[in-house]
Amino acid sequence: MSLLTGFEPIVRQSEPLAQHTWFRLGGAAEYFAEPRTTDELQALVRRCAEEGIQIRLLGGGSNVLVRDEGVPGMVVSLSEQAFGAIAAKGRKITAGAGAKLGHLISVAVREGLAGLEPLVGIPGSVGGALHGNAGSRGGDIGQWTCRASVMTRSGEILERDRDDLTFAYRESSLDELAILQAEFELEKEDPEELTKRMQKYWIVKKANQPLGHQSAGCIFKNPRGMSAGMLIDQAALKGSRIGGAEVSDAHANFIVADSSASSHDVLRLIDLVRSRVAERLGVELETEIEIW
């Protein structure tokens, strides 16, 4: 029995990953799966564990750079409808990990539930946002999370309550293979006021980030008490370019890529920025995006 036996409808081989990421760069996944149900996901995870196949979860693709040589093993995307449901009841909202973060925020605002609106404009999925505790100056997703359902690398499904969850700056204890679903407890507020506040956040974000360009999210984490973007700016690196990759003029913590760019260009530019900031300002920058 091969790895694919029984999974032919949901697994493809040599799938180009560029089309699944915001950078639109990088090579192919050896295997790429889009399970249609939790049961299918569980069976696939167990098969990979039995066969010793490495398995990764790809969220919205906004916080990952895939190397040009591609990715060995299985890459799983929770893009099917079963993983994207959102439901509100009282002060709580339940969202599937595959739902877009922007969709979750829109539903919360419409229902008059405050807390998530400062995250407007952050791309990606709910699962990815939880994994990296996505946030902005107005707060992060972790502070509103009260429960999560996850799947381990052996296929076991676990329920994790608030007391069992830890969130820190761009980190969370949700490090199992897959986050399946999460519940958020928010605060009741007037929907019209919430909508206005969300629009203000969106306008500020749009004015200061290279939205609409071929890029990912922030490249580096902010060092404690400092802004990575300001450090890169102070090191006179805005507009620095290697191949088809360039440090954004709109926000120095973003790298934008043109149609000629390769992942290798972006990686070399990341190394250049990190070394110049360390050399000129004495600060070691840590990458926020995941590099596969």
C-alpha cells in the first residue's frame, strides 16, 4: 500500500506552493493535501505518522517563505468549507482554523462584539493567527481566545481550555500539528461604533504598509521595546534590493517581490538586513515569517 492509497481525491504530488503563499515564490510540495473533513485529516495524519512522512500545516500562506527547492513530505491545507465555519452566540464566536481572519473580524463587528477589530488588515487564516498570536498595537488574538480544538502529529484530537493556553509576543502554546477550531469571548458594544473604529484601524494600516504588493507579513519580530521597522529604517536599508526583492519604502519591515524575484533573493535580503542592523545598531533581529 502506497502513501496515497485511499487518499487520491485529496492528495496531489509535486504541487507548486507559490500559488498558495502571499509571496508567490518557492518550489513545490512533494505531496499536497486538502482534506474535506476532520476524519479525512485524521486518517491522513495517521498514515503519514505510520509511513514516517514529514507533515506540515499551511494556513493562509501570509507568514511563510518557501525555498526555491521546495518542501519534502506532506503539506496540508485546511481550505475546504468544513474548516472555515464561523458562528456567533452571545459574547462568543467559534471559528474554524481555515476561516480567514478578516472574515472572523467582520462577523464579530457585525454582531457587536469588540476585541478583534485592531487586527483588521492582518492577512491569513484564524489557525495561523492563533499559532503565531497575531496582533497589532491594539492587542492580539490570544487575549480573546478561551478554547481551542487541536490535532496532534499522531492524529489525536485534544480540547484545550484557557487555563491550558499561553500567548506571548508572536508566540503561542498552540504548537500541535493543526488547530481545528477556536472559541473567542468578546465584549458587547454598539456595531456602528465598532465599524467606525475598525475603519480607522484599516485606514492607518493601509497608509503605512505595502498592501497590494507581492509580499508576506512583517519579516522580523519587534525586539523588546523597539520597532524592527524603525531599526531597519535607521540602518538606511529602505529600498535596498537584491535581485527581484526589495525592502519596502512604505514600511521597512516588509520585503516586496517583483515578478523576477526568487526565494533565494528574499533570503539573501533578509540576511543583509539582519547583518547590517546588527553591525550598525547592535541589535539582533529575529525572523517573524516561517522559512520552509
